[in-house]
Amino acid sequence: MLLDRLTDVLAFDQVDDGRFIARFGEKTANRAERASDDRLYDFPEIGDDWILLFGSYSMALALVVSGRTVSDELVPMSARSLFLRTGIPTEAIEIHVERDNDSRRLARRKVRFSHGSRVFFSSDLCFQRPDPDDGWYQAPIDMPAPAETTSALMYLPVPVMEVRPLAGPDTNAIDDVLIPGWFRFPAGVPESPTWGAAAQAWVSDYMVAQAMLLKSGRFSPAWHARTLEHTMWFHRPINPADWLLLNMTPTSLADHAYLATGTIHDEHGALGATIVQAGIFVRNATA
């Protein structure tokens, strides 16, 4: 069954204190569902079982799970995620949350995803007690308003998000750079700082590595891009029911390793998050 709510895709069960379990594979669209849904790219070479866990899912889930272990008064401040190995969608995900620090103002958590003894993803997260002030922030890039853009196909197996890239509705995320773009969650997201941060995390990794690969002059299938690290700082709560503007810019490329920096703004121009992603480009042996 197709799931179009982020809350359903990020569902998990608690085993005991600090231990949780999630199952991504049973939430993804099968081949027939992808072919029949005009929101999704079909990926005809992929069958009913999705082939990998993508970063958007892992980072958003880490935020939601760790948020369960902190006081409701605390809000996400930062998340540094490491992609250690490839996660397997058809296997249960064992989630371990370590309480690294708790104080009146801050809480730190270490989250690890594993299949049995095999850890494939980790994230260090910080939550803070908000103390709002007037503040200031970097303005967004000049971008046509969402109403002046058109939606493109989603290249994920769950239709929870809608994307309107600057490059246009015919953008192919495998062959075309689709960032910058507008993103939103049509079925809505719970009104909480943790869920707002999880929605931004979901947006923040959408086809970024592939976009950096294309901007470097490399192309599929001769090369593929792999994310190694992804860090986010959450500056202020923004409503993911509205449109979010993602922009990512290549900062460095050396030794086939890239660094990209970016931002997420809401449609009113407020800065929600700053992003830094590092990864590598790998030449495919069969190319």
C-alpha cells in the first residue's frame, strides 16, 4: 500500500529503554505501485523490493527516535550523520540510542542503526532549550515562487514529498541537476520542532550526491556518488506543511571527494537549516 504521510514511513516500535526497531522495506512502493502512481519514477530495473536505504530516511528517523528520549521542552539543534555501510531495506533496523549528556539546557544523543552486529549508520544529535530572540539569517537565493514552478517526478519509493525543481517538471534526477528546488509534504507533518527538523532532514539529502556528481562533470552509469557525512544545524522552526527551498552548492572537489554546503529556507524567506555534506565519487567497474 502506498504511504503518503511522513509519519507512517518513519514509524518505529520501542523494544525497551534506548532500543527501537523499524522496518523500511515494507513501507516502499512495489513495482506495480510505482508504475501506476504518476508521482513516482518507475525505476523499471528495480523489482518489488527496494534496493537500499537512502539518507533522507535514516537521518529523519534518527531525529524522530532520539526526540522520543528527550524532554518535550527541548528542540533539535544539530545532527551529524555518518553513512558507514549500505543499509538493507528488507532487513529489520535495530536502533540504539545512547544518552550522552542531559542538562537543563542541552541533551546529546548517539544513535546507531544496525542489522544485527553490523552498524551501518550513526548520528550524533544535540537538542537545546529554546531561548528566542530577534536574530538574523542569510537570505535565500533568488528563486521563482512555488506557484510559478511545476512538480516533477519523485525518485524515492514513497510519495510523501512533492518537489518543484528550478530546472522544470521534466527534470530527470539521474541525468539532470534538480537543486535548487521547492519541496513540501502534501499530507502534512505533525506540528512539533522534532518533526519539523525531520522533514528538513528528509529534504536535505534528496538526490544531493547525484547533483554533485553531475556538477563535477561525471555521469551515470560510469560513476556513482556515495554520501559519507551529512551535518545539519537547525536554526529556527519552520512549517514543513509550507514549501521549503533547498539549495546546495559545491564547495570543494579533490581526490574524487566532494564537499557541498547548503541551506533550507521556508517560502517566506526564513532560514530553517544549514547543511554540509561530504561524499566520494566512485568509478563503476562495469562501465
